[in-house]
Amino acid sequence: MDTLTVKSIINPGIDTLNPYQPGKPIEELQREYGLDDIIKLASNENPLGTSQKVIQALENSHLSLSHYPDGACFNLKSRLAHKHCIDEQKLTLGNGSDSLLAMLTQCFANSHRPIVVSEYAFASYHLIAQSFNVPIIEVPAKGWQHDVRAMADAVDKSTAIVFIANPNNPTGCYINSEELEYLLSRIPSTCLLVLDEAYLEYAQAADHPDSLALQAKYPNLVTTRTFSKAYALAGLRIGYSISSPDIADVLNRIRLPFNISIPAQIAAIAALKDEEHLKKSIRINQQGKTQLSQAFDRLGLPYIESHTNFISVDCQTEAQPIYEELLTRGIIVRPLTPYRMPQHLRISIGLAEENQRLIDELDNILRR
Ligand SMILES: *Cc1c(COP(=O)(O)O)cnc(C)c1O
């Protein structure tokens, strides 16, 4: 079949879709530049790596990979329900939390029921909506912050979902409990508010919302979480949503039957048990955030105050050439041109020595 024929039968939305641009993999830079000492501060991965307890659990589990996994994820769901003090029926497991965002869009939005997002919102919401031919209403941000008043005004009875990453990627900003309640109290109960809490473990502000507590009052509030960031399991692809049992039932109906692999289930359980690794990850991140912020202050580079494990810094000039120059020096970061932030680089917080190397190279490049 030729390209022209494929173009004529493709579903609307998909023909013009530009796929998500992931951070450059280390192996790719190795191949392209022949470098061997490479650090990746581009995908907000946990710089400590996976917990040794998780590695041990995988080694000890005598994986029987010829069998299908438990489609219901019984053991993992029990753990999660216990951890969050919730009923298991509120849980849906996904192959990364990205897949839950897709399932929610697939179930509740359509070409007549748009989604609402903020300017600078995480790109996945756009891409997923477009792939299901769902219209997107983008509300201008206030500075780098979501403007919850304007977002509430943008919602009407046709709106299917408001997506908010809290804290948000790539800005690192968060909406506080007052702002979240304002939004929830203004939108109709027919509109879901999906709060993507991929970075929740790093969010330390006293007024950060307790989304699970709010679900009792607002059954249209759905929370998604991931094992990819603070739990250091990005490579295994596992995340989950917490919602009303009715919504979870719908999601579980369209979920592919064995969407969580056996290693992912075992690793997630072990990761939940290893609270030390989580605490250490958060501590190292806090220290790295201070280290990078102080360095940016010294270099005179403005940055957006972050509540996550990355910082978006304003290079005060076009960032793409700096990104490319950093690549030649073996450092992978993320340019934010796709977010219409052409002067910003998003830098994942690494280990102290990785942060230092980034600071030194950035200083070098900017001084020339
Ligand atoms: C990293 C990230 C996710 C997590 O995606 P997974 O599919 O769970 O790896 C979700 N939302 C945001 C905003 C993110 O930055």
C-alpha cells in the first residue's frame, strides 16, 4: 500500500500527529559521538538507580516468564490499597501512567467532548487527545503557573477532562490545595479532573493538595501516580490511577488483559517496601536542587522554582545551541522548544558530581 492510500484511510488526528520527543538515550549519543563518559539529565530518572532490594526481589523470584502475569495484579493492588488506605476497587494499573492518561481520554473524551489543559502543560495530554481526535482547549498560563480561574472559565458542560500535572513538567510548578478546590468546586461533575502526580514524592510544599482526601467530596477527581520517577522503575513501565470505583471499573474494562508484566509487578511491590531508598532519593534530590539553584544564581541564569526532580533554567539566549554543545561534551539535557520555551533547558537533578559537571560545562559554554 502506498503512502497516499495510507494517508486517505488513517483516522483523523493521527495523520498530523508529531510523536513525543523523548530525552536522547545514552546509547544513541555513544553511537553518534563516540563518547563513553556520558551523563543523562534529560528524562527525570532517579539518579540513584533502582533499589538493590528490587534487584534482589527480581533475582529471587524464579521468574516463570512462560506464564502470563496476574492480570488483576492482586498482590500489588493489595499493597497499594494498604499504603494509601483505600479500597482496592479504586485502583487501575497501567503500563506507565501515560497509558492511564490514554485510557482516561479514550473512555471519556471524544470529538465533541474536549479536554482542557494549561499552556506549558505536560505534552502527553495534547498528543493523546490528538490521537483520539479530541479537541484541545489550551488556557494561557499566568507567568509559569496554571491559571485555575481561567481554566475553570474554559470548562463547560461539554468538557470531558481537565488534565493537570501537579507538580507540572516542564515548569516544576504546582497548584496548591486552595487552587485545586477552587477548580473542583467550579467544574461540573460530568467533567473529570485528572491530576497527574508523577512527581508527588518530591513535592514538599505545606499547601500541596491531598488529592486522595479530596476524592471523597469530588468523585470526578482522578489521581495518577507512577513508579518511573522517585521509585526508579522507569524501564519497567508501571503506573496506576486512583479514582472512584465506577471510573476504575470503566478503565479496567478497556485495559489490555495482561498490561503489567511479571517483573514489573514484582519490582513495584519490592520498591514500595523499600522506603529507605525512596527517602534517600528525595534527600539527594533536595540537595541537588540547592546545588543547581545556587549555581544558576552565581551564573546569573533565572530558573523556575521547582517542586520536582528537575529545574528549567533560562539560558537568556536560544537554548538549542547550548543543548547541542552540551551533547558534544557528553551531557544530555532537554531543550524546551516544543513547549514554546526556546530559551529554557530542562535539567534533571542528578548526583552531586553529575550536577557539578553540568554546571562547569554550562559555565564554560556561556562564557565564550
Ligand atoms: C514522567 C511523567 C509521567 C510518567 O510517565 P510514565 O508513563 O509513568 O513513565 C507522567 N506525567 C508526567 C507529567 C511526567 O513528567
